[in-house]
Amino acid sequence: MTGKAEATSRSTRATLSKGRDIEIYDWDTGDYHDVTVEDMRSSGSGTEVEVYDHESGDYRTLDME
């Protein structure tokens, strides 16, 4: 799934790690989603975080700066 989403401040206070549940805000729908961190990869400008969205059943990739 594509689109813009970001981890909420409540989620980013804790260290991100595989298997951790976090909350994200989806700018396309205006909704909050609970997701599970599936994978993390370092990139040139930050970290890509692959998550599983429990509500939609989709995997999403978030770019964390």
C-alpha cells in the first residue's frame, strides 16, 4: 500500500523493533491505525520500516527520518 503515514508521538517515544506494535496516522484517510513492525532497513536518509496494518490487512513501508 502506498500513501503518507507517520508514527504518532506516543509510538516514537519507545524504541522501534521487530514485533513491536505501534500506532500510525494515515494522512490519506485521516485515520489512526495499529500496526506491527515486521522489518527495518537503514537507507541513506533514515530508516525504512515495514509494518503490517491489522485493520486493512496490508503491509506498508514507512520512511522514518
